[in-house]
Amino acid sequence: MPVIDMRSRPTFLHAFFGAEPGTPSFAVARWLNGRVGSREVEHFTRGMTVEGFTAEMDGAGIDVAVMVARSVPGVRVTNEALADVARH
């Protein structure tokens, strides 16, 4: 049976997802991971590139990831950016 990640947020797509170490957004991503019970609060740093992201998927046994675009004040992740990742 395939494993599907229903809400994937590749780190490298935006600072909001923790793409820039040393920033407030990075600290929030780290804090949120601890808040939801992650065993490794900085696991998202291994996916700082599309290659790292897909390696993480492979390592976790994830077959498909549903990525979410986002368009709110201060955060813009376009469908085009997600399509580029999907093509990889």
C-alpha cells in the first residue's frame, strides 16, 4: 500500500518553512516541530534542496507527497514552484 504525505512543505520553497537558518522563521519551524512532538525538531534541515527533500521521502518510505501552495501576506509559494519540484 503506498504511503502518502498529505501536507508536505518542502523547506527550500520559502523562509516560512525554515529555509533560512538563523532567522525568526527558522526558529518558529523548529519550535513547531517540538510542539507537535517531533523526535528531531530540526529534521526539516535535511530537505534544504529538492534532492534532500526527495531523499527524506525515500528514507521515510513516502511514495507520494501532496505539496501545498500558499498565498498569504508575507508568504507566497506558487503552483509553478510546486510544479518545478514535482517535475524533479
